[in-house]
Amino acid sequence: MAAKRAAAFALGILLPLANSLTIEGMLGAPRRSTANVNPSGKLALFSSTSYNWDTKKSSTTWQVLDVASGKTKEAPFGSEVSEIVWIGDTDTSILYINGTNDNIAGGVTLYTADLGAKKFSPSLVASLEAPFQGLKAAQTKSGDINFVVNALARWDDGSAYNSELATSPATSGRVYDSNYIRHWDVYIASERYAIFSGPGTSESKLYC
């Protein structure tokens, strides 16, 4: 009898909540990434993406989580930041990819900053000529930061491929030397992903 009363009580609480859920509400609810915890384990960064049905657009914000208290606050950067790693002189130092490049169309930029500083003042590390991703970094004993990223590379010289700077062919024809020319509905291109590495200095040059 007690179990039936408990079940009825639970249904009475949950049914109004279930009735208030809509498809639009579920699809527009924030989608949060995995928390990226800093070396001390005190702070974590995660992104939150929401869809706005009025503007028909998605927006992404970055949040800083205080692990001990569970409280969050908005990070001093927005959706232009695509990837972040905790690395640098302090436990709150970060290295991140900014998905825009004012000087190179289709390129990205690499910045370093300290989230623990009184004023957020990012410093440019590198201006990269292609849409690099997959940022990984390590700090040497001397304090230098080396990083690796990946991007599509040209088949002929191995340089990073940037579709916005590539010359459009005069024809849509393709020449293949293999029977495997298409994966599902996408024709196989000549570019392949490659790993590039570089030093975290203002004069960074990437090597494949």
C-alpha cells in the first residue's frame, strides 16, 4: 500500500513536468561539452550551445566552473574560440584556437592568456593559414610551449589546405587512379589530414 502511495506521489510530481516539455524546448536546451579541468583540479572549462527558434541560429558560450562549489560564470570569450588547453606558467594559463583570422581568410589564430589575471589580456601566439583543429600542447623544462594541430594537407607538397584560398578548377571533371572514388555521396578528394607541429612563440612556423 505504501509503495502504491509513493508511486502515485511520484507521478503527481513528474506528470506536470513531462507535460511542460516540448520538442522545441528539448532541441533548444543547452548542450554542454565535457568539462576540461585545469592542472590543480580547482577550475574547469566547458562550452554550452543553445538553439534559438526565433533567430534560427545556434549560439555558443564558454563557462568557467568552480569545481569545489559547483558555481559557474561566463568565460571572457565567446563562440569564436573552438578549442582550449590548460598550459602555461600558472594553473590558470590557457592556450586556445580562435576560429577567425583577420589577415588570412579561412585561417585561425592561436592565443595564450591567464584566466586568473585581474584583466583578461590574450596574447597572439600564431597566425595560422588554414582551419587547424585538434590542439594539443606540452611545456618543456625550459618553459617553452610546443603544440600540434591537424588539418587537410595538399597532396603535392604537404602544405595545409585552405578551401577559401584554393584556386577553383575550370572544370568539374575529376581524374582517379582507383576504383574507390566516392564515400557514400561525397567524392574522394586528393587532400588528406596531416599533423602539423610548431613552437608556441610569436614567430611560430608549422611543420608537417
